[in-house]
Amino acid sequence: EDPEAFIELFGRLMAVEPLPEAIVSYAMAINFGSALMNRWGRFDLVRAGIQRVHAVVEPVAAHEPVARGWMHMIHVVIEAWAHEDPWAGLQHAESSRASFREANHRQNTLLAQLYIGMNLWFLGALAEAERELRGVLEGDTAYGPSAALHLFCFAGVLADRGALEEAYEVASRTLAAWQARGLRVYEGSGKRVLADVLCRRGDYAGAEREARGALVSLRFLPLEQMAVTVTLAAALLGQGRA
């Protein structure tokens, strides 16, 4: 909840010159930092992270598949979100998965698969996106670091193809599971997804309730706050409250 402190730490991380045996861990650390920068809309810092990872990983990429996987992974969100190029995001996500598979790293392979599903969704390939995202569920992602993104993508794909009842069931069940475990860090994102699904179902009062709750939880995440504000506006319009 202190972006400026983390941004300072991220800058210090990028100034580090890793030892050869630390390159994989270093590339992974910049990836996780960049994931937060993406959520905060700090795409300038993500671009700096991309340049740093390429500079460190490219000399060893041929014989370090995990490092190579992270080098491609750092592109998968910014290409779709900031550059509006989900095709490039998909290409990097597929290259990342292939690299992690080469290293027989199952969890990283599933993470790359999530981003394949996300970019396929953005490209409108709903059937392919749903297949990839359902496959990610085999890795018990409901409580991991990528849980909120997976719910957003999976429920979104279901809703876009018209499976609103399943989208509602997935969103409400996942949010309830997070709340039962006290995972407040995910609660705002869950409410945002549920609000969108409720709005699509025509339950505008329910959507307004969830959206207002999400706005409080997402106050440090400007991109998600913008998205839930749009849903709230749609819910209000649906009630005739222009």
C-alpha cells in the first residue's frame, strides 16, 4: 500500500549487477516488480525493466531456458495493456511457456498459460482462451499470486461467450473463498469482477453494491479503479440514475 517505497526499491533492484548463478532469480524478481508496475499503470518503469532483463538474459538465453522464459514473460502484459498489441503479447506468452516447458518448470508453465489465455481473450478467440484458462485451474491457482488475474480473465471469457450463469458462479464462489481465508488483498479485484458479471446479468443494484465496495479496496490500483468506476457508472445508468 506504499507504491512510492516499492518504486524506489524497484529502481535499486535494476541497478544490481547479478552474478551468473543469480540471473534466473534476478530476472524473476524484475518480472514480479514489473507486474506491480503494470497494475499501477507505471508502464515507463515496466519498459525500463524490460530493457534490463534483456540486457542480462540475452547473453545466456540459449542455455538458460528459465531465464529465457522470464525474458519473454515480462512482455506479456505491457504489450496488451499499454501497446494495445495482444498479438505480440500472445507471441511472448507462447515463447515463455515453451521455455518453461523445456526446463520442466510446471508452475511457471501454468503462469505463462494464464497469459496465453488472457491475450487470446483480448484477441476475441474465446474458445481457445477458455481452454487455456480452464487448464490453468489444474495448478490450484485460486490462492496464488496470479489468482486475481485468472479470475478476471476466466470470468470475462465466460461472460463474453454468453455463459453468464457460470461466470457468476465462478466469481461469487472464488470471492467467497478468498473472504473465508481472509485474503483481503484479492477482495477488491474479486468484487470488481463480480460487479461486472452482475451488471451484465441485469442486476444493477447488486453490481452497484459490489462496485462501491471494490472502489475502496482498489484505491492504490488506478487501472482497476478506472475499470470498476466504468462498471459502477453502467450500474447506475441501468437503474435510470443518469
